Amino acid sequence: MKMVTLNNGTQVPQIGLGLWQVRDPQQFHEAVRLAFINGYRHFDTAQAYGNEAMFGHTWRESGIARKDFFVTTKIAVNNFGYHRTKRSFMQSLEDLETDYVDLLLLHFPVPILRKRSWKALQSIAEHGQARAIGVSNFTVRHLEELAKYARIVPAVNQVELHVFLQQPELLSYCALKGIVVEAYSPLAHARDMNNPVIREIAERHGRSYAQIMLRWCIQKGLIVLPKSINPERIKENFNVFDFELDADDMRRLEALDRNFRTCWSPVHVP
């Protein structure tokens, strides 16, 4: 597993298992158990996902030491505000059965309340309850606003990003400011799994369509969060470090960008 170093020195496994919409306890337990077996050491949950307690139970059963995996959670939009953020985070720690998280994010740039919520995250980080803090779904405009009052520069901005939604302006801005970008929905929710360019590249490398999409993200320096409960796909999505796309592959894939969003858009949030 390749590691990515954040702006405060925290190291993050470059691939994590996304846990969005996995709410069935049996499916959740089996997916996380298989992920641990197949080498995953990075797990991405959120208050809004409703499965923090499932993760806490499953990692305790796994026998994996807490220091040996990386877990992210996010403050839900209905918990924004300084005191609500802090109270809800304490509940997250209880549900996750841990006394710290590796990364804590604001889940969306909620107007008015995001400033107070960021100040709560700074306090949480300064008390050692989050090794790193960051944001999710922030545009360049939201990040520029945050920079005016933040004592701590976000370590991460987690956004929808894949070959069909490449967000080059956001990537350039984050690189300039030392903010690592995490790509959620890197397979675009399987909304376009028959593109001839990706299919041809996959056939030439002897890889799956999904592995090509994930490898593109890896070579762009992104942290990647594919979500699956399918045992074969959990394994397949992890095995993207033993081949490389060449410059022509990357050029052809970059030409596929069409600003195609499959999730909620923060673009018009003030």
C-alpha cells in the first residue's frame, strides 16, 4: 500500500474502503472483515452514513490494533455549529469505539455554520482527538473563504472526482495550498462503465474497467475511496499498485472529462 503524507505529517493509505450507504449490519460486517483480510487499512465513514457503531464493533472483532488502521468520519450537516459539532463528535468516538479519529471532516460547506464548525474541528485537533482535519465538497471559493479565518489549513478536501469529473482548477488550488484531495465515487457510481477508451486501455493492460479508473486517480496523486460490498470487487479495487498507465493512457483518459456529477453538487452553495 502506498502512503500519502498530509500537510501535518500524518500518513494515509492511498486507497480506502468507502462505507456510504452500507447499513445492513451483516453486509457491513462482512465487507469490512474482507477488506481487512485483503489488506485495506483505511476506512471512510460519516455520521450521516449511520454505520459508525457498526464499524466500531467490526474493527474490535477483527483483532487489528487501533494504531494499525486509518479511519475517517465526517460531521453531518445537521450537526453543524460549534457546540453541536463537538457534542456529535464525542458520540462518534463512542460509536467508533476509539478515543481519536485519524481524519475528521466537515461533510458539506453549510452556509453560515461552517465557520463555527471549523473552529470546533480545530479545537478537537488541538486536543488530540483527531490526527488531521479537513473538509468535504468544498469548492475553491469555499476554501478561499475558510483561509481567511482558519488557524489550521485543511489537510484534506474530499470531493467527487473521477475520469468524467476531473476538477482541474480545484486540484491545482489544493496542490498550491498543500491540501490533499480525496476522490469519493471514483467509479462514478457505475453510471458509465462502457466507455470505449477505458475499455480498450483495460484490455491492453489485462485489467478491469474499474481498475483503470482507479489507477488514473492513483497516478494523479489522489487518495481513492471506492465503495463495494462485493467480495471480488473489494479485492479487485485494492489491486491497482502493480501496473502503470503510460503517458498516452493518461492523456486519453484526461480527454474524457465532461464535468459529469453523480452526487450532490456544492457549486451553487453560497
